[in-house]
Amino acid sequence: MKCLELFAGIGGFSAAFKNQNIICAVDINEQAARVYRSNFEHPFLIAEIASLSVAWFQENSADLWWMSPPCTPFTRRGRSAGLEDPRSSALKHLIGIVPQVLPNLICIENVVGFERSTAFDHVCREWGKVGYHIDWTIACPTLLGWPNLRPRFYAIASLERNRTLSRMYEKQARVLLSDFLDASNDEIESLRLENRLANQYEKAIDRVQATNVGAVTACFTAAYGKSVIRSGSYLDTGMGYRRFSPREVCRLLGFEDDFVLPSELSRRQLWHLLGNSLSIPVIRAVFGGALN
Ligand SMILES: C[S@@+](CC[C@H](N)C(=O)[O-])C[C@H]1O[C@@H](n2cnc3c(N)ncnc32)[C@H](O)[C@@H]1O
């Protein structure tokens, strides 16, 4: 299928669906472009999506538009301003463009809460008027036996009635957190959470032990490495806590080990980009059937 990967970031959609024909990926972030281009050969346009015209979408005619618009406007932390938030300008623009271009399929990923937003209400109303059928669900990697929390909203809008999301997840044999660890001894030292922060946030730190069979890591967000709490888990080493390395977070998101994390990007930059990305096994499970 010919696809546009909008809000492409580091290319979670491309990594999950390697057999799709991505005719163009678009994102405004140059660091995301650097990671994307290190991994995929598809054209990548660094652009403000709100500046792309109907003519651009007609010239780049695709069967499927993938959209992972910024989540912050739909979180309490981001003040839940939804479509009124300036960070939603590109989404607002796309809601208006779709009825003029009519791609066959549109897939959306966002945070839980999006389903209650005026943005989703607007999507359902405006796209419903021109014949789209919309199906949505909430899914989390833990449903697949994956040791990472990342509940997310997923939707598909289709001009054909039979394109729906899957809710039958094949639970994999329990994957152990220890299987995702990779940091070398030197790296472990540099990932260590400073005693001062460990003491300050002792009660609030989300900690996991690799040897605990039921260990599940919290959702890694773009703030990991910057904010100690509510941004992801720390590994309890028995001698303190350490952060998960970008490679470990990348594995927990389901990217394969040959996914390149360019060495010129700092750890903080990589955590930020990974925290914005997708759970690969979940989007395969949820959208796989509809995209065949
Ligand atoms: C939630 S992230 C999606 C990440 C992506 N799914 C991935 O796998 O990495 C949202 C992305 O939208 C991009 N973005 C935000 N506003 C944008 C805009 N107005 N135009 C283009 N890209 C934008 C951000 O740079 C970020 O990479």
C-alpha cells in the first residue's frame, strides 16, 4: 500500500510495517529526521504539516495516511486544551484536508483520553460526513505479554466498512525484563541515578527489578532523563537505581537491534525521540489485519 507517514518521528510505523510503500515521511524535527534517515531510505520531508496544501497531498497520493500527532494537548499535564492548543495546529489542518483528498485509510495513534477529546469528536463528525467508518480501541504492550506499559488510543478511519482494528491479541510467552538489558559496565555507571536525586525522589521513583518475573516497566516518555518521576522506570540494581539506556528503551518499544541510534545524538535527545515513538508489537497487533 502507498503510505504517508505523518508526524513520522523516528519511524515507528515504518519499523513495524516494513512491507508498506512509504512514499513520504513528514516531521518538523531535524533530530528525528536524522534517526529516520539512518534507518530508512524513504523520502523524508522536514516540514510543518500545517503548511502542506491540498495540492501537495494530491501530488503525493497515498492509500493510507499514518498520523501520530503530538499527545501533550490531550494530557492533563499538557492542560488538555486539545484542538485549541497551538501544538494541534497540524492535526486541525489535517482534519480539514482529509475530506478534500479522501485517502482510503487513515490510522491515528495518540494518548488515552484522545477518545474523549473535542478533536476526536471533530474527526468523527467531519470525516463521517464524507463516508468514513471509524473504529477505535485502547491497547497496551502488556496485553501481549510485553514488560512495558504504554496504553495508547488507536483508530482507523476507512472508506470501506470492513477495515477494523484487531482486539484479539496473541499473548506471547512471557518476555522477561532481563532479556531487554544490554548496558555495558561502563554505561551502567553513567546511567546511575545520582544519590541526591535517588534520595529526593525515593518514594516516587518507579523502580523495577530485572530478576522479578512479573516486572513491568512504566511508560517511557519524552521527558525520560530530564524528569525523574512519571517519565519511565529505573532499574533497581541492589546498589541503587539506574536509568534504562536508549538501546534498552528502544528494545522495550519493540524495535529490532539493527535499528540505528546515531552516535552523534546525545542520550537525552535519543530518550526524547524514543519516548515520543510507538510500541511496535502493539501497532502490528492492532492494525496488522486492516493493512493486509
Ligand atoms: C508523538 S510524536 C510521533 C512519533 C512517531 N510516531 C515515531 O515513531 O517516532 C509526534 C511527532 O510530530 C512531530 N510534529 C509535531 N508537530 C508537528 C508539525 N506541526 N508538523 C510536523 N511535525 C510535527 C514531532 O516532531 C514528533 O516527532
